[in-house]
Amino acid sequence: MPKMKTNRGAAKRFSRTGSGGFKRNQSHRRHILTKKSTKRKRQLRCSMEVHASDVAMVKRMIPYS
């Protein structure tokens, strides 16, 4: 049986947490930042946990994490 391939795009975007979940960064921080408030940009810096309904899909994309 050959090894499963990891989705490299997903491997760069998600990382495993100690409790077994997945961490992700938030979107909307790349461009058009002048119209966004400082508070909004500051809060977008924080990483979030992947929603429970999406965890199965991430696990399938990153089988060896």
C-alpha cells in the first residue's frame, strides 16, 4: 500500500494543536487595509481553531499530522 499524499497547500495553512484540533490564521489581512479599522486588523492577527464541522476535511488533507 503506498503512502497517502499530503495536500501541501493545506499543510501550510493548518497546524495541529496540543488538544488534537487544528489552528488556522484569519483571512482579510492581505490588502485593502486602509478602510479597515485598527481594532479589526488587530483582532484578525489572532489565530483561530478550525470549526468542528471542518475538522474531518482537514484531517483528510493532512493525514500524517
